[in-house]
Amino acid sequence: MLTGTERTLERALLEERLGTAHRDLGKLREAAVWYRTALESSAAEQEGPLRVAILLGLGMTHYYRGFGRRAVPFLQESVGIARRIGDRSAEAHVLRHLGAAWYMAGELRDAQDRLFESLRAAQKLGDRVAESLALAMLGNTERALGRIESAWLYASEALTVASAVGSQRDELYARISLSFIAIDRGELREAQAGFEHSLRLARELDDARCEAQSLGLGGVVALARRDLVAAEQHSLASHRLAREIGDRYLEGWVIGTRAGLALLGGEATTALGHVRAWLRLLRRTEDRRGHAAASRIQGRAQLALGDKQAGIGALGTAALYEREMGHALVAQRFAELAALGWPESHER
């Protein structure tokens, strides 16, 4: 017969599995409720694998919803327990998610440190799936830092590894990363093919979050191709799905795409409306990358409306965020600002 403690831990295990099932279905709010309940039920096991899994799940649910900073303490506690109990596989796994949480918060140096730790641990263990996922996230961080060729190498390697082990879900993550990088490289035909492949695969896997990401990718590809109708269609579909699953991070970036779309169509006032909506979301998610991108679009829209002072101020805010993050193009950003009349004292 089970003791009271054993029954409680058995319940916690069931609650953790229900949280994971809801998370995999894209039902993030429900997943968070189950994980919090499991955390309370597992209080009797402070240093075991179940606690590692619950804390990981709770952290993942937070950053999937766009709250990277909120996820960090849970993930740090999870990786600490994994180390103390000697579970190297779980440690590599949690480190990658910790890197992803820092990435979503715009803390790119912290993100890279954790991702390199995860990559080294995965390679030491011979865990090819974990290796692929760490490489894909490193591609994302390199792209966010403006190092496009390095980003391409990481994401390409991630796809190679995922294909070698036959992991469709990991292949999907790598293809989404590669397609965004292809846009930056001006390879729009490859980006379009990547979007179509990713969307098809996300739907086959019934992965709502990756479907929303793929649709968002489609909007960015169409925007780069100046296909405004397709850009609006894909962005709206991504926006609806992101809101449905509660992914505030993705919702914000899709609003950013719609702002860029409005600006390209000569609708600067509409673009500013979208940027304000994005900034309202960013006040909750504390995403520095998002703040930089939103401020940049805001500045361009204000310049288009003839408000030079406000436009330069917003572009200066974007450049300061990028300098904090260590962006590769920050010197170019300040040179552009100087040409517009940005005071040198602000740069310091």
C-alpha cells in the first residue's frame, strides 16, 4: 500500500504529465495551472527528477508565453537540481531552455553562455537531439546579434543533425530558423520554400505554436518580397493563433510585422498604432530585442510623418538597446543617427 507521501508524489507526476500534454497542444494557460499544482504536490521531493521536470515545464510555459525573465528562476532551480542529483542529460536539456528564456528577454550574452554549455554537454553525452536544438537556438542568438553568416552555419548544422537522427520536430525548429536567416541574406526563394515546408510540417505534427511561428515567418517573407496581400494574410493568421494559445512573445513580433507592412504601404499612422500595441505587450514581457525593433519602426514612422525630433529619439532608443545587447551593427546605427542630427552626448 502506498504511503501518504507516495500518493502525493504520484498525483504530482500525473499533474506534471497533464501540464506537458497541454503545453504540447499549445494550451499554455492550462499547462501553467497544472505545473503550478504539480509544484505544490511535489513539495515532499525537493531534489529529485520529478521536481526537475516540473520546474522545467513551468519555466518553458512562461517563456513560451513571452515571459522570459519570469521563466529564468524556475529554470535555474531546475538545472541546479539536475546537477546536484547527477542527471547530465536533464542538465543539458534545461540549460538549452534557460538559454532560450534569456534570448526571449533580450539578454543575448547570457543566452549564448547557457546554450554553449548545453551544446557541450549534449555532445559529451552523444545526445544528437539536444545538440540539434542547442545549435538552432545559437543560430537565433547570432541572428539577433546581427552576425548573419555565423547564424547560418549554426542553423544549417542543426538541420543536418536533426535530419540525421530523423527528428521531424527538431527539423522543423531548424528550418524556421534557417528561413528567417535566409531573409536576412536576401535569399527570398529559399525563405519562401522554408516557410511552406515548415507550415506543412507543423500542421502534420499538430504543433500549434510552430504553426503560428511558421505563419509569422510567411508574413515576413511576403513582406520582404513586397507581396503586401500575402503578408497581411499570413500575419493575421499568425496573430490569431498566437493569441489563441497565449504566446505574447510571438504576438508582439507579428504585430511588428504588421507595423512594417503598414509603413511599407505608406500608412505611417497605422504603423504607429501597431507599434503602440506592441509596446503595451512589451511592458509585460520585458523583451529588449522587441523594444529595440519596436522603437526602430516607431522612429521610421515618425520620420515619415515629418516629426523629425520624435523619430530621431525613437531611433536613438533602438540603438541604445542594441548597444546593450552587443549588436554587430551598432556603430552603423549611431553613424546613421549622427547624420540625422542625433546629439553625440546621447551616444555616450
